[in-house]
Amino acid sequence: MNAAMPAKGPTAGDIAGARDRLAGWISPGRTALLVIDMQVDFASPEGALGQAGLDLSAVAPALRAAERLAETARKSGAPVVFVGLQTTADADSPAWGERMLRRGGDPDSESALCREGTVGAVFVGPTPEPGETVVAKRRYSGFFRTDLDARLKRLGVDTLVVCGLTTECCVDCTVRDAFHLDYHVFIASDACAAYDPALHVGALQSLELNCAIVTSTDDIGAAWARAD
């Protein structure tokens, strides 16, 4: 009989215990906030993808949530680290161009997204404050051929809270690499976005199954306040 009974919901004690564990896991003393690719070409109507007609309706709320998250991190003492795509002609490759052709695009224009030194590469939403770490990347993952891992280790970080664009691409690739490098990874789901809501949801489901804990900006802020 008991085996057939429906499982009980979480008790108040269960919820309080989960909050305590979350606060311990992402204590500001061991955690960095990673802001990924929140840049003009990806996030602004004036940027390359906005001008190309992509639906940016999910991006603006994610930018606002990421701004709140960055401010909360700074108040809590957790370092904020910005990772942005900075492409150069020297770093382009045949594989990169071929991928654009398979998507039916112009490899010369699309591979020029976030060109180093252009307005398209500038951060929007949360922006770096003086002294904060900024890492330039040439491909999707923030860890691929960059010194991001070394910089995080110098900060004494073993846990990451991740937000950014887009959920199924650069956020996904960075989170997977972070997990492979033995970081504890949390994703602020409301501070990430994709141009297709289904891709956003699917990417979060896959990442939570394999690599990360998916949570929210409010829960992270509450955990940091609890840790304090």
C-alpha cells in the first residue's frame, strides 16, 4: 500500500535545508559571476543580429536580470567576470565560414560578428567596472584557448554562477567546459536567453541533467544574502 501512495511534497524543513546548502555552495568567497556575450551584436536592436531581423524579445528581460545579478554579486563581494566574443580576421577559419554557409548566410558578414574594436563587440546590460576581469574569446566557449581558467583560479574561485547569451550556444559551451574543468556551476535561467524560447528551455534541461544546477537570479541573491 505504501509503495502506491504518492510521494509527499517538500516540507518547510526540506526547503530551508536546500536554501542553506545553496548558500554554502555559492558562498561569495568561492564564487564568481560569469557574464557571457551580452554584447551589442547579440543583444541590441542596433547590432548585427537585431538588424538581421532576429527576435530579441527574450533578450531584454535577461539583460535586466543580469544587471541585477551583477549588482548583487558586487555587493556580496563575489567577483564579476565578463567574457565576450572578439573576432578577428586572423582568427577566422574555413570551418567557421563553412558553418555560416550551411546556415544559408554570408560568411563574410556573419563571421564578422563582434569584430574586435567595433561597437558590435561592446558589452550591454551589465558592463565591466574598473578593475573587473574581462576575457576575450574567439569561439563559443569562454575557456577555449583563453586564460579564463587561470584567472578564475587566481581569484580563488571553484564555483561559477553563469548568465548570458545565448543559452544553447555560448552559455552551453562555456558551462560544459567549466564542468569538465571541475567547477561547480549554477545557471541563472532568467538571466540567460535564446532567440528561440524552445532552444532556451531545451538547453537548460540538458545542462541541468548533465553539468549544472539551474536556478534563478532571486534565489542566487537570497543565497548570497544568507551566506553573508
